[in-house]
Amino acid sequence: MKPETLENPTLKKQPVVFTPETLLEHWQGHRRVSRRVLEVFPEDKLFTYSIGGMRTYAMLTMEMIRLAVPGLQGAVTGKWANMDDLFGEKAPTPPTTKKELLELWDKSTDMINQLWTQMRPQRFQEEEAAFGMFMGTITSSLFYLIDNEIHHRGQGYVYLRSLGIEPPAFWDRN
Amino acid sequence: MKPETLENPTLKKQPVVFTPETLLEHWQGHRRVSRRVLEVFPEDKLFTYSIGGMRTYAMLTMEMIRLAVPGLQGAVTGKWANMDDLFGEKAPTPPTTKKELLELWDKSTDMINQLWTQMRPQRFQEEEAAFGMFMGTITSSLFYLIDNEIHHRGQGYVYLRSLGIEPPAFWDRN
């Protein structure tokens, strides 16, 4: 996907680094890598394996899933889900199989693409408390979600290596 | 640091997500977290400890350092260092103490700030082979450096947890 600025010479003069289109592609590229990490993770270890008392990779993946679509929904609509609804006692029961986790992942991917089409361009610079708690621009909140995914996925790489499994290439976003 | 679009109403109408200024702050914010990870890492483990045959955290940090300034120099000037010069036999000898690593880190931080002032805004959308090897826009290459840092730093969090050490807060970029 080419940045739209390349096709718009007037924009080229502006100090534009990321457009909405390149940001979506940045996120979905990372999501493709994260999906592959989930795919290669052995199912029995996914829900049980931990290093240093950390969460299982299923739990880390569920954090990514629970923040992604609700976060983007908040970014698009200004209506933010409550963190307690996402992670507290009222939160939906997480899947117990890899297959279900992958299905949830793919559903989120589609919903992100759909929601993205509804984002007003001027939203990105608006300041708002994400999930009613974390103050910043919409852009900074979206990057928080992406960076948090990279961070926890990197931890998944250590889990996989320690289990003797080769993780997917970090650089391959296709 | 406020995005400059907030002070420029004409830009507000453009689909701008990241400006050069916000990108620099994004990177330096992550670098502050990475520096704190390095700081809390026990010196004796920094150069020896590994999980699953992975590199030590000193080596992961050296990768971040070796890519950061040379990567930005390439982005600014179009003259890219050779990967072999950075990582091959001819590469400079890496530090053997945490103090030296932190000094190198801080030197890189200052150089990044200096180099950033020399970046022509239109550079971000130009397509070029980073380090003569990795084709993409300058933006995508800079994000590769940042995301690679987040990825390896996340791995450092697992090393720390497995050593019984609380890592710095991921969300605190100050």
C-alpha cells in the first residue's frame, strides 16, 4: 500500500510523516506478524507456559484483542469502553483454544478495517482520555495499542525460543 | 511536546497523523524507557544472561545503538552505512561495562536530536533502500528502528522478570 502523499503533490510539501492509510497498514502489518506468533505457539503451552511469573501468551494475546477494536471504536466515536468492562469481572470469558483465539483475532482484523473507514481525519490530533483514563491525542493512543502489541509479542518470542521454537521473522509484515 | 498541526489550522484539514516533531518525540519517549531497562539490568547478567539461546541484553542494546544514529544519518543524508561495517568483523568493539553502554546510549540520544533538525520534511515519503538493503519509505525505515527497539526491549522485560527484577513501566515515556 503506497502512502497517499505520493499521489498528491500538494501534500508532499507538508511535513507529513504518517497518513491515516499508512498508519492502518503499519498496524495491520504488525497484526499479521502477531497472528503468526499465535499460530506457531504450541496449544498446550499457550494457556499454561510462563517465564518469571508473567502472563501466559494466551493472556497477552487477549490483552491485544481486548484493546484493539474497543480502542479503535473509542478513537472513531469518542465513546470509550470502560477498562473494567474489558478486563474486570464483567469481561467476556476468554477462549480456551488456539482456534477460537485465532478466530477472535481475524474478527478483530476485519473490524479494524471497517472502523478505519469511519475515522474522520481531524480526529487524529484531538486530545481525549482513551478508555476514560489515558490522556493524549488519538494518534498517541492508537500508537500505544500498536506498541503494546509489539512489546508483548516480543515477549512471546522469548517464550517460543525457550520452548525451542523458531518465531516468525520480525521484519516480514506481509 | 504538542503536535505542530495543533498550531497550524491549515494543516488540520490534511489527513496528517504524525508530523516530524511527533515522530521524534515518539522515538525519544521509547528511548527513555529503553534506557531505564538498561539501567535496572544487573551488570553481571547484562553481558552473560540469555534465555533459549538468545542474545544477551547487552547485545540487543548494541543492536539498537548500532541501528539508531547510522539509520537516521542515512535517512537524513541518503548515505547509508553498510550493515557489515555496523555488525561484521570491522564493527567497533562493543562496550564491556554498563556505564559505557549508558554513555553510548546518551551520546546517541543527543545525536538523534541534532540530526533530526537537518531532516528535510519531504524526505519522509521518499523511497530508498535503508542500509542499501531494505526498500521502503524513509518513514517506514525509521519506524522499523523504533519497533525493533520496542521488540527487543520487550524481550529484556522477560529477562528481568526471570531474574526477579521489576522492569520499568512500559507506559511511562517521560
